[in-house]
Amino acid sequence: MHTPDHDRLDRVVAEARRARELRERDYRERALRIYPWICGRCGREFTRANLHQLTVHHRDHNHDHNPPDGSNWELLCVYCHDAEHSRQLDTAGRDTRGDTGAPATHQPFANLKSLLKGGA
């Protein structure tokens, strides 16, 4: 049984989803008007028949940063878009030079020689 609090929460969540979908539709339509229908990474060209496979990627990863000139967007096919976000996850915690800062200190095989001698 839903309580009034649950019903209110359901309404708030549904409204937030609708607002996000409208915002996404808006910047997608603007990006498709501004840019040619070509993936910015692999160069694949799109037509109306497969346009659903072309996504809008936010360069700064902030979906609320949508300048009217489209300078925070690039069109990527779904495959390149997934790869871009996977790469972003892979590099989380690294600085702009690509290294992680402090060197690794764990040495998992440091005691291996003595372990092998003890078992032989």
C-alpha cells in the first residue's frame, strides 16, 4: 500500500524524469541542427534511418551545461559514446598527465621466494 509520502515521491521522480527527457530532447535536436550527422570519433555517417544510433556527448560530462552554440557537445555513435564513457571510468582518479599520482606500494610477490622454499 502506498502512503501519501510514497505517492508524492513517485510524482516527484516522474516529473524529474520528464524534465530530463525534455531537456535531452531539446539539446539533441539543437545538436542535430548544428552539426553534420557524422560520428566525431569514427567518422561513420548517419541518415534518418539510423539517426537513433547517433548520440550527443557532453565534452565536460555535465548534462546541464548546454550552451546555445553547442560548444560542449559532440555527436558520437552509440559505440564511440560507450567507449568514451568507459575510458572516462578507466581514468577516474588520474591527473591530466594520465598517471595516478603516488606509485603503487603493494608488492604481492615480495615473499614468494621464501614461500616456495618453505613448501619445497
